[in-house]
Amino acid sequence: MKARIRKQIIVALAIFHLLLSCASPPKKQTDANVYYDRGIAYADKGQYDQAISDYNKALEINPQYAEAYISRGVVHAKKGQYDQAISDYNKALEINSKDAIAYYNRGIAYGRKGEYDQEILDYTKALEINPRDAEVYVNRGIAYGRKGEYDREISDYTKALEINPKLAEAYYNRGITYYLKKEYDKSWDDIKKTQDLGYQVSPKFLDDLRKASGRQD
């Protein structure tokens, strides 16, 4: 599951350096945007400390820059700093309580901490704002699965597939869940759809499914 940010147009880091070196007295949002964009560029290159430094500068200029909080949260999460990531998503939501991306990313962070109930609550909030987001249904399904709530897990994968019938990950996960419920024919149906979509299925899982089902598909 991947965290999300809102990306603006990214140009070479050298151009960002030039823009900042030539800047006259702060022009508020314009300067904040330059730092934000350079932070995204650093994050894309895996230079997370530099990215955080630029997001910090963007937020010093504009403390109401919700996207900068979200992007900084994503970087904190990539560094394994989940509490700091959650704090940043909280700040973004204080600015805009209808930000589905902030709820989605905060849900991922809670999941990394093993706080599955809170993870599910955040995905549910994100879906209330954007009920057509198939990926959020998949992630919520995974969270339900971690709690052993297989029927709810399957329901979420099914909803994801109603939105995007070519979402191989949803077929694969649902196939595994049917296997855990010993509904082997349904599991095979989903695994075949997964393979038809070009998604790699674990050879070990296929062996386990063959042994359990008595089929040699």
C-alpha cells in the first residue's frame, strides 16, 4: 500500500536552487511552493532529510499549507517515523477536515503501528469523502483480514472490483481469503482472474491451493 501526495510539476533541482537564490523578500505562497516542489523532488530521489528540511521551510512561510504537512508525513512514514507521520496528517486535517488523502495516509501509518481499528476508521473516513476509490477499499479489506474479519474483507475487495474490474490485487487478495475460508472453487476463480491480468501469483500459494482443493489447475 502506497502513501499518496498531491504532486505539482517537478523540474530539475538546479532550477529550484536558482529560484531560491534569486528570491527577493518572501512572496509567501510562491516561495512556499518552491520549497514544497523541491521537497518533492528530494523525496523522489530518496533524500528524505533534505525533503523534510524543505517542507519545514514551506511551512514556516505558510503554516496553513496542508499539502506540505501531508508530504512531510509521507516522508516520515518512509523513514519509519509513524508517530511523526500521524502528527503531520493530524495537522493537515485540522486545516482541511475533508482531505481524503490525509485520512488514507494516516490509515496506512496506523496500520504500520498495528492499530487496525484506527486504520479502518481512517479508510472509512476517506471513503465517505471519495466512495469511488478502489485502492482504499483494498487497503481496508487487508486491515479487516488482519483482524480475522474475512467476510468484511471479501466485501471490500468485491466493492473495489465493482469500481475497477481490472484490479488484479483485489482478485488476488480475495482469492487468498477464500482459501483461508476453505472456499477453494471461489479461490481458484479469483486466482485465474489474477493470472489473466498478468499479476504474479506466489508459486507456494498455488501449491497450497492445489493440495487443499485436490485440483491441479
